[in-house]
Amino acid sequence: MSLLQNIPWLVLLVVLPLAGSMLCFLFPQRTRLLGLMTALLIPASVLALAYQLVTQGALHYAVGGWGAPLGINLYVDGLSLLMLLVTAVVGLAISAYSSSYFNGEKAKHFWPLWMLLWAALNALFVSADIFNLYVTLELMGLAAVALVALAGGADALSGAMRYLLVSLLGSLCFLLGVALLYHSFGSVDIAILAQRVQPSPAVWVAVGLMTAGLLLKTALFPLHFWLPPAHASAPAPVSALLSALVVKASFYILLRLWLEVFPMASVAVNQSLAQLLGLLGAMAVLWGGVQALRQTQLKLLVAYSTVVQIGYLFLAFPLSSILGWKAVLYMLLSHAVAKAAMFLAAGNILFYGGHDRITDLDRVAQRLPLSLGAFGLAGISLMGLPPSGGFIAKWLLMEAAIRSGQWWWGIILIVGGLLTAAYMFKVIGYAFTPSDLPHKFRAVPKRMEWAALVLALLAIALGLFAPWLLALMDIGSPFVGRSL
């Protein structure tokens, strides 16, 4: 056990996928084996880091022995550990799925890019300064754009280019905010900025720029226009990692800055911005639900469902309480797992029948029971039905809304759940219905079906492990300073 405590696991979590990416690029003939080996080592490292965190508390690591303000600090607390955990779990499932999904040249391109994206995600979650957050955000965006284009064809290229332009614009806004804060306070370290930031016009502009850039990358309504085309044209495992992990990373940065850097900027500005974010989140829930209900293609329906679930995350901002922040973080975890399962299940259906037209699913329930079961179980979590993780998250968010006297956010939660149920039952209904059009079917590898089903079962199981996961959030006290 002492050996586990002495190894800098948070550094290895960045080095492992980065080394895996380089090895996959250098040895393309063994890219699948190298990728799977790396995907197995990363969750083991996260578990070792979790042991360190539980026994020692929040961890700091000065890269090269030079900490802030001159060097770069890495930092892990309960909030970042949970993000690393969900990334490891979803990443392992996507890797297992992709080992059967991609073949030939596409596999040679997928694995190096996927490992690079995983390295950027892990580095982002352990970064302790805002410039390093920008660097990892940019690496993540470039790798994600390349993965979207991996499907080939005009639609994939168009979706990738749109995503690239949006990603660059969002990163530019974030970088301008970083420059303003550094010029005003002489540091980019989050802990130092938390002590120095005071209300000023430069801070307000920085808050606006960084928030706008992150909202664009998170695809919050009405800045979501790039997300459905990118998800619909990307390969199924790429759509899964975009929805489950990439957009969550941008939200994680916004949450971290909101809790640690910007609370001291201006109470009035923060309250007004919080209400605006809550309003945009509510509009995303309603508008995204209606759009999902109107879709005729399964992947587009799931993509608009992502718009809905992103909206839920922003309902915690006007509540501004420890209970609200815990609720939204638990919703982030449950949504990441459930949405990855849903995209993988949709990919199985598309792989099987060669299309994803909802009205022509042609008794897919009898032919792909595991995949449809995964789709349905993931939908249970997204609807917020017990005993899923989505139920726990919505219950906590509803409780936070009632405690704060802002009951109208609870109405949004109920209406959003009903809309989710409507488009979920629409898909399931057609899955049991025979189609008049003939189809050419091909067998779906069992590994692809089980990867989706395991994630869906985990989305349900999250409701059973809530006490332990909620307790992890208190390590390092990321929500200190917020009322109950």
C-alpha cells in the first residue's frame, strides 16, 4: 500500500494515454492491441489515485519541482476525481466497442487520436491554472474534430469543419479572458487568482469572454447549432465520447471557475449571470426535447437529447447551493454514462440495418435485444426514473429548488422528464413494429452490444452508490463558500 501512495498517479494519468497515442502512431499494425492495453491501464491508475485521495486528501503536484506562480501545478480533489473516474469507465467501454467497430485504415487513425483526446481530458481535469486549461481544451478540441471527420464523406467533413470553427472561436474567447486575468493579477494559478480577484471592469469582461467561450463549447442553447450535425455524421463511438466526455469537460471548467475564481468578482454580476444561465438551461430542456421528438433519424434524436441534458446542468447556477452543485455533478456523471450507452446502442442499430430511420427499425427489439435493452435502460436514467443515477440527480436538484424557494425550476425538471419519456417511447414503439421496406442485415459483434449494455446498467447502478459518490465530492471541499 505504501508503494501506491508514493507513485504520482495523477501524472501517470496524463503520461499513459499520451504514450499510448505515440505507440499507436508508431506501430499501426498493433494499434488495436496497444490502444486496448492503454485503456485497461488507465482505470487501474484512476483507482490507485482514488486510494491516495481517500487516505491523504486533496493532492498537489508541482511539475518539474516548480510550483506556482513560476511553474505548473497539478491538483486533484473529489470533483476532479469523479470526472477522471467517469472518463475512465466510459473510455474503457468505448475502447472495447471500437476494437470491433473500426477496421483497417480507420482503426490506424482512430486509436492515436482517441488516446490523444483521452490524455487531454485527463490533463484538463488535473490542471490547476487557467492557461493550462486552455492548452488542454485546445488539444481536446483538435483531436475531437479529427475524430468527427473520420467517418468520411461530405456530411462528416461539413460537421467537422463547423465543429473546428466553433472550437477555435470558443478557445479564443477563453484565451482572451485568461490574458485579461493575468494582466490584472499577475498569475494564472487558480488558487492564487481566488485570493486576488476583485470586482473591476477587466474582471467582468474576462468573466463574460470565458463564459461565452465555454458555453459555445458546451453547446448550451442557443449556441448548440454545431452539435447535432457533428454527432449525426460522426462514427458511433466518436458520438458517444463527444456527448459523454468532451462537452462535459467544458462544463467542468466553467464549474471550477465559477466556484473558485469568480465568486469574489461581484455578487450582483454573478447573480444576474446565474439567472441567465438557468434561463438558457430551461430553454435548452424544452426546445431540445421538442426537437428530439420531431426527429426521424435515431442519432439525431439522441443528439438533440444531449442538448436537453446539457440544459439540466445549468439549472444549478441560479440555485447556488452545495446541494445544487452536488446534484448537477451527479447529473453530469449519470448523463455521461447513460448517453454513451445510448449512442453506442444507436450505433449498433445503424451497424445492423445500415440506417437509423426510426420508422423503419423493423422489429429491432427481437433482433438486437441487448442493444434495445441498453437504449431503454439509458433512457430510464435520462428520464429520471428510480433507481437510476438520473433519478438521484433530479431529486437533489428538485430539493435544492424547493429549499431556495425557486420552485419554477422544478417544473422544468418535470416537463423535461415527460418530453424525454415521449421520444424514448417513440423509438421503443417502432422497435417492436415490422417495417414494409426490406433491409439488408449484418451481425453486430457481441462486444459492441455488451459495451452498450454494461454502460446502461451502470447508469442504473449509479442510483445505488449515491452515498459513496456524494461523499467523494467533499474531498478537498470544492463547494466551500456555498450555502446549504
